[in-house]
Amino acid sequence: MEEKKQELTQEQKQAVDTQVKELMRGVVEIAPEYAFREKIEKSVVTGVPLKIKLGMDPSAPDVHIGHTVVLHKLRQFQEFGHEIQLLIGDFTGRIGDPTGKSETRKALTDEQVAENAKTYVDQYSKVLDMDKVTLMYNSEWLKPLNFEDIIKLASNLTVARLLERDDFEKRYKSQQPISIHEFFYPLMQGYDSVAMKSDIEVGGTDQKFNLLMGRQLQDAYGQDKQVAMTLPLIEGLDGVRKMSKSLNNYIGIDEAPNEIFGKSMSIPDELMAKYFRLATDIPLEEVDILEKGLADGSIHPRDAKMNLGSKLVEMYHGQEAAKEARAYFETVFQKKSLPDDLPVVKWEKETQISAIDLLVELKMLPSKGEARRMIQNGGVKVNEEKVTDIKAEITIEEGLILQVGKRKFVQLTL
């Protein structure tokens, strides 16, 4: 018999309206929207917090600005008293996500998974109150499954349904190979929601298929179906592909303040409003004014980027660091002078050395190959003079200043 729906008091209705309005800000899609409101209503009436799931395969050790779009949404849920279920995909992370792009996702070793998971947790604390997060690892329930369990799990889905997933569909039509084990990735992600009994799962728009898979499998296992909430993806510094550490078009939240600020200045002009809207906590009304100003020319993109860089540094390193990073940028790049706080290294080796060897010795670049490429690309200066010859020999002298790229400086002392 269908459960009779309880009538909400005016106070409860107002609380529901407030949550729904705030939590839907910046969201691309909620599937289904009516169920989202129903879950909020039930939570308000019963006082039982909702379980909000975020699944993250620890495929890279640095959380970047792109990840924080979802993390800020989780923070909103936290502020309304809901429980955040942070899932570290230590089991699924071992097999890789079937994206069809080997450069973006690779299978990981146990050691890589453990190290990356720890880094994610450390960095999530910059946005979330980790004391109020339930941390879970999907190896707890996926590893014990026997073959009979897996067959039962697989019986809940057809091949036709799996081929609806965008990357599978494209690869199938172009006759690219799809391994059987790849089909199990969305199944495992869906089963995570069964094991966790999640009420709402959040993710980027590229995760919609997997989020809906959780809903489908919960129904098959006799549970209340979760709601899928998708949020926008942020393009990286190249302005084309989504932000990704493996594509090297990212701003890491754990990077040094000067690095965050400097990278912010290279964001394409047309993405400025999107970054402000999705990656900061600046009120939407102010973002609307900014967007209008950029469109009519009353706000210069450079000024907007300076403000964005300051805001991002402030969010992850504090106000003082934001002021210093802005001053550093203005000094080094706008005034074309050297920073006041050059790192000083005592040099106790030979006084004549190749430019390539010097860059590697000072750990300004990780390898001779990288040093050679940087010189060839015009990215190395000695005493503010560009080095163009990969065979150049450097005479070490007191106070020599070496610069790599726009943000790395070292001054030598003997």
C-alpha cells in the first residue's frame, strides 16, 4: 500500500524551498527533479540527513579547480546538514575508466592508488569539512564478490543499454575494440551506490551515464533510487578540453600561490565568467555584473583575471598569500623586473658548466631532455638574457640569476 505523504508545515516548506533553490544553483541537470524535492522534503520532515555520494577514482594525485565545482556543491549539502559519502575508487582505479583515450586514464598499481587516495583526502579538506565526511573505499564490497555475484550483477543490464554510453557508442560505430571488462566499470560504479545506499550522487556531465547506472541498480536490488545531479565541466587553460592534470591544462589547488595566480592569467578571456561562476564563491549577482562588463568592454579581461587569480589564491592559501602573489605578478610581469624574494642557492661545484646540466643540478627542470626543450623554446634566461644555444656554457659568478619560464627563479651565491 502506498505510503501517505505527510503535509509539511509552513516552516518546513520554507526550509525545503531554501534547500532546493540553493542546491540547484549551477546544476546542469537533476534526474529526476521531482524525486530530488521529495528527498529533501523527507529529510526536513524526519530530520534524517541525506547521503550524498561523490565517486572519485584516484587517477591523479592533485586536485584541481575543475574538481572543486563538484566539491563546492558538496560543501553546500554539508551546510544543510547532509552526510557526504566520499568514495575513493581504490578497486575501480586499478582497472581504469574506459574512455578510449589512453593518455587520460590508465590502470593503476596498488601503491599508486594508495598514494593518490591519501592526496585526494588531504586536498579535499581545503573545501570540505572532512570531520563530517564518511570516507569509503569500494574495494570493501567489490573485492569480496564471487563469480556468481558478478553474473547476477551483470544480468541487470543489457549490452544495448551499455552501448548508449557515449564513448562505447563512438568506439562501436568506428569499429574500435571494446574489451568485456570495460563494460564492468559502469556496473561497478552503479553497484557502489547499492553498497552505500546513496540518496543523491553528484558528478560532472560526463558522468551522467554512470550516475544513472547507480539509480538503475538500486532499483534492481530493491532500494530507493538515488537522484543523479550533474554539474558543468570547466575547460582547462587551453580553452578546449576539460581541465585535467594528465593534459597539463590545470590549476591545482595545492600549487604554490604564485603558480595559481600566474596560471589564472593565462585563462582564455571567453572563459572568465565561467570560472568566476563555477570555481569561486563570489555571489552570482556580482558574476552577472562582471560578465556584462566583459561583454561591453567596461571591464578589461586582464583586470578580471587579476581578480580571479587573487580570489583563487585566497580560497586555498589565505588573504595574505593572495596579496603577495598579486604583487609578485605585477613586479615580475607587468613591471618587467625581478622579484624581491629570489630563492638563493649556494653553489659549491665547478664554475664552468653547461646550461643544460645547470638547470638539472638546480632541479629547475627534471631532466636534460626537458632542459634542452626549454632552451630551444626560448624559456631560459641567465641574468635576464635569453639562452638560445643548447650547447651554451655558463660561467658561475656571485649573484648569477637563472630564470626558467615565467615563474621560476634562482640566484646563485658562491
